Amino acid sequence: MKIGEVEIKWLGHAGFLIKNSKVIYIDPYNIKEESEKADLILITHSHYDHCSVGDIKKIIKDGTKIIATADCQSKIIRFEVPIKIIEQGQELEFGDLKISALPAYNIDKHFHSKNEGWVGYLIKMNDLLIYYAGDTDLIPEMKNLTGYNQQNKKFIALLPIGGRFTMNVEEAIEATKLIKPTLAIPSHFGSIIGSEKDAKEFVELCKEEGINAEILECE
């Protein structure tokens, strides 16, 4: 999918590739061996399907930077590239690109504790804002995103819909109603948890709420 000069690709499960002048990966997992090399790799937490050493190795090059939470450090320290440990509330700048770390956690599950300090990401590039929610439930902090669709011409939300470890379809719909993105894209389905049927249901329910939504084909 291209939005202006920005390309967004779903890599399967919870992984995404975002490209403009930089090549940015988020939580790559089970990606192709010949995948494009990364300028930036964003990791939300240390679970194997989000901080995958084997997949990071496929896309590392000289000059790649990794941004990750502190619990990932023991896994990624083996890579001889710059590593930046990020915490909730921090914002990093790379030229005209801004990356903020937002809370991501479970409310009624034990898989992603609030105390861990794990994150989602808010990526700002020109007039485009991309919210990658991370492994999260519908959490109170999401209300802080309300109004971004008015401040930015395009506000894209990449939301987990698989259930069990994250929001299910119904909870993800409530999240879209709260944050009101200009486009919602489902993720965290298709392999470990969640199905294409779940993703299609999410898109249909979004449309019933007057919210644009689309499933991206897996690259």
C-alpha cells in the first residue's frame, strides 16, 4: 500500500515494513531471506515472535540502527550495529522522522504485564502518522491518540486483532472508535493466533462504524 510517498507492507503476523526515504521494519518475524535491508528496526518487546534474532539477521547491514525495549538487549547485543534502548514516553528523531514509544500491555491477561514497560510505536513522517499498537489490549492510554486524525491529514492505525495475547476483534473495534484513525489495518493474525476470517470481520465491523479499514496482503 502506498500513501503519498510512504509504502506500508504487512510481513505476516505482527511484522510491518514502512518505507519512504528510510527502510523501517517493525517486529519482523518469519520474513523472507532476501528481504530488503533495514535502516531502522523497531522492536516492541522480547517475545520470540517480535524480537526474532534470526529475522533481524536477515535485514542487518552497515548503518542499521535497532530501537528496542531493555528486555531485548541480551538478544540483540550480538549485532554490531547501533542499539538504542527506548522507554515509554520517549521520542527519537532521525531527520524528518520522529518515533515515539507508547504503552502496550494486557488488562486482563498475564502475557504482557504493564510493569514490563513494553511499547507500541507512533511514527511521524511529514503529514502521515502511523500508530503501531504492539501487543496490547484496549488500554486507557489510547484515549491520548484521540484527535490525531484532525491534526494529521492521514492517521494510520496498525492494530492487533488475534485475541488471547492481544485485543480480539471486538476490542480492536472499540480501539478504532476511540482513536478514530483515517485508516485501520489489522495485524497479529494468520499464523500463531488469529485467522483471516477474524481480519475480514474486523474490516466489516469498522466499515459499519464508518471507519476505513483494509487488510494488506502478506509480502
